[in-house]
Amino acid sequence: MTRIVICGILGRMGRRITDIALKDEEVQIVGGVEHPDCIHTTDLGEALGREELKGKPLTSRLEELLPLTDVVIEFSGNTTAAVGHTKLATLDRKSVVIGTTGFSESEVQEIKECAQQAPVLLSPNMSLGVNLLFKLVEMAAKVLKDKNFDMEIVEIHHRFKKDAPSGTAVRLSEILKEVAGLDKVTHGREGLSPREEGELGVFALRGGDVVGDHTVYFLGFGERLELTHRATSRDTFAKGAVEAAKWIKGKEPGFYTMFDVLGL
């Protein structure tokens, strides 16, 4: 049995992770963490309207729940809070699974330093399909990088998403920069703006209730290749987060990704 605490449990993703975890006999939710402004009762079951969680604690202070848990699942959606939660958890030698996105390079470095004390998994996207997309993009970029193909990324998310481009699009751009040697990223074109050598376009569309679409274009002369992943339900990410929590329990301290969970 893997005991978990969910940070950001009253948010969209937190609720989906809760639903998936409650159906998994190998996982037990022992409590939830949320921003103090969102807490109107300290009973998690009452807050979520879930009888199965009645009596479980809901708090804004993760440290209160650490003695109860094996793994902290971090989906607060706030990078400052996520780094703080990671520091608290790893100081107590608890494993952490992070799905929050939008981290700066310095924040990622802080998380990697925490991983020296306890296992930490950080992924911009928890879905199997997206992680396979990462691999396929890497393969395509290796083949096409010297074949006069231009490479672009377009992502679409719901109107409420805070960070742009998405964490998944950022990871896709990192892959293309690493593999294809693209050294100039542009997030928009206007007026007289012909494509520059070594340029990578990354574009973020926002609207409606789109869960998440990502397309990587490899544009040649007379042909083009499009690699696309479309998420139609947040359950895809929630299932991945729960599987990651089960996988990381008992692992050695270190910095992990979903590639490790999925064996990719």
C-alpha cells in the first residue's frame, strides 16, 4: 500500500487524482494540502463531498501530514509552493511526484538538489502518450536535422491555463534544441519576419476547455511530418501521477522522470 498526500487537492487536477486514487486498491489517500484561502473545512471528505475521505485532514501546512505519508503528489499549480513542498518532503525523506509546470531553471535546480535526499520525479506531462511523443520527436529530429526540415511546435490549452508555453511544449522544444541544434526560439511572428537559420517556433493557443493538444511539425519541401498528441480527459494525467507515486515508493534518492516509470 502506498500512502499519498495530494498538494492542490481541491483544484481540477487534484480532484481527478483523488478520483483515480480512490479506485486503486494499492493507494491510500491520507490527507490533502491546499492554499489557505481555499480551505473552509479541515475535513477532506467534507471539502470534496466524498464519504470515503471523511475524517481525513485538509491543511495548508504539508509538514503536518508528512508523518502519515510515503509519497507527496504535487499539483498545486504554483511553482514557489511546489519547490517549498518538495524541500519539506525531502527533508523528511519522503518521495515526491511533481506535475506542476512553469518552473524556472533555478527552481528546477533547487528540485534536483532536493533529490539528493529523497527520490523526486518531475515531469511536465504524466501521460503515456505524451512521453512516447517525446521519444518519437527525438527520433524524427535525429533523422531530419540535416535534411533541410524546419521544426515548429503548436500547443492548445483551455483558457484558464496559467503558463505559456505549456510545460510539455517547453520539453518538446528542449528536445529539438538538444537533438537538432536549434538555438533560437521564437514565440511569435509579425510583419516582415522570414524564418531565420536555426530558428524554432513555439506557439501557444488558449481557449475553451481544451485539455491539451501538442503538435510538432517537421516541414520540408514537398512534404511535412506532423506528430500530434491530444488529451481528451485529465484522467490521463491523473492515472500517470498515481502510477508514478506507486513506482517511486522505496526508490533510492535521485531525480526521476516518467521515462523511468514507463521504461522508455
